[in-house]
Amino acid sequence: MVKRIALAQLSSCWGCDQSLVDLHLRLLDVLPQLEIVYWPAVVDYKLADLESMPKDSIHFGFVEGSCRTKEDEHLLKVMREKSKVLVAWGSCSAYGGVQGLGNQWDLEDLLERKFLLADTITDSRIPTENLPGFTEQIVPNPSIVPFEVILPGCPPTPDNTAEALTALITGKPYDLPNKTVCDQCPKERKEKNIKQFHRAHEGHIDPNLCLLDQGYLCLGFATIGLCGAQCPTVNTPCKGCFGPPPGIADHGAKIISALGAIADMTPEQLEKSFPDPLGSFYFTDYAASYLSKIRQKQRSEKKK
Ligand code: SF4
Ligand code: SF4
Ligand code: SF4
């Protein structure tokens, strides 16, 4: 039986869609088993098309991006209503994404920065017309509506998406692996104490040794192993874009506690090494962190 699939985009870079297209000829393995009923990134579907579909009439709903606008929230809720199986597709959808780092600031500050203060602005004014309205902060989509499948990654690799799709089509469960990027990495890790952190472009990397042991902030030890360690394999430190393995509630807290055990450095040296600590430790999942939730609570109490 051909399965009906919808792919929706909330606020995002649409890179997850790109990764699906990157399946190239392998798309032919799954496409004959799918009827695409909504995919505005590729075909000119309208929101009204989706809204007019009966409840639960879509077998698999893939949601990319997070809710930065009220329009996003509406689309997410429509996708939930129409889909039997809803998939949080990519780290934006699963955790809030890179844009979740904006939760460090109030919405007013973000609007001011974006529309009044950015160096590239020539017409300084905060637009008020024809806008869908912004959400106060980014909240991970699974905190707004329930999802049956979480598929993180920024973006998920084409193979990740193909595996999830194949499991769904064949009626098998799709579970996240309980392993880390380090488990997939070919480099030898000796868990050395670190006396100095380097930026990725500094120094000379020994391609056979663990990047973290060499003083590069490689977050493979706290990041779910789904991507095949594609960054460290080519001597680029893992930024943790797939988020934590199952069972770790706060990705950045896990990273900070692990680094605390191996960094043989003063607080001043550490502060100098990480000018953007939240961006370094919560690349795609700050919106899912305890810190962001505390900030959100403080904001709500301030408004009372
Ligand atoms: S998860 Fe990454 S690749 Fe996918 S839409 Fe978000 S920012 Fe883009
Ligand atoms: S290079 Fe990174 S991913 Fe590889 S073993 Fe070291 S910390 Fe883990
Ligand atoms: S190695 Fe790390 S940063 Fe690179 S794709 Fe995998 S999880 Fe993302």
C-alpha cells in the first residue's frame, strides 16, 4: 500500500530538505512507495491544501524547523492533526536548533538587533505589516505537540532519513542508537588532561589521534552517534549538532561536567577559551536546556 507523506517547513534553513534530495538515485528505492501530498519546498502546495485534508489522513508527517512565528505554530498543529506518525526531522525540530540560542535575549532585543542595529541595515525600522507575529522564544517542537519519531541532525544525513523512512514504510520501529560519535570515530582517544584549547584553525592536527586529546573542542563524547563521525573523520571537531544520546537530559551540562574533569586550566583560561560558551556547548539545543527553561520561567514571572 502506498503511504501518504507530507513534509512541512517551519522557521529553518531548509537544509534537512536538501539532505533528502541528496539521496539522489536512492530516492527511487522509496519514492514508488510514497505519495507526496504536501511538500512546499519542492512543489507549489498551499497551506489550505493541507488544512483541507481529513484528520489522520497522512501516514507520515515530517516537520523541519522550529516555531519562531505564530504561523509556524499553526502549521505544526495542523501537521499533528493530519498525521498518524509525526517525525521531528532535524535538530531544529527536535531541540529548537541554532536559532534557539536567541532565547538568551528577550524578543524585543532580538527585533532591535535584527531590524535596527545590524551593520547591514539601511532602512532602520521594525516592520509591523504583513507579519505572522513572533513567538516569545523558541520551544522544542516536542514540547508543543507529541511526536512519534525524533530524528535529530543538522541536517540528518541522507542515510539517516532513508533509514527512518524505510522503517516507517515497513512498519518497523525507529529507535535512536545508544552510542556516541566517539563510538563511530576512527581516532584513538586516551582521555588526556587538556592544558590549552585551540581554535579549529590553529596548530597542526595529528590525523591519527583524538582531536579532544589534542586540545580541540570535539564534542563527540557527548553527542549521539548517528552521523558516522563525519566531522572528526576529516579532522574537524564535532560541534554536537545531533544533540545528546538518549537518556541525557541536558547536552551542554553533560559537556561542561565532562570537560571540568579533564581541563587542567584556571577559570580565567577557560573563560578566555570559550568567548561564546552557550554557542559552544549548546550548538543546536539551547532551547531544550535547563538554562533556557529557567530563563523562560523568569520572563513569564516578570510579565505577571
Ligand atoms: S536542523 Fe539544521 S539543516 Fe535542518 S533545517 Fe535546521 S538548521 Fe537547517
Ligand atoms: S576526535 Fe572527537 S569524536 Fe573522535 S574520539 Fe576524539 S572526541 Fe571522540
Ligand atoms: S560529527 Fe558532530 S558536528 Fe559533525 S555532523 Fe556529526 S554530530 Fe554534527
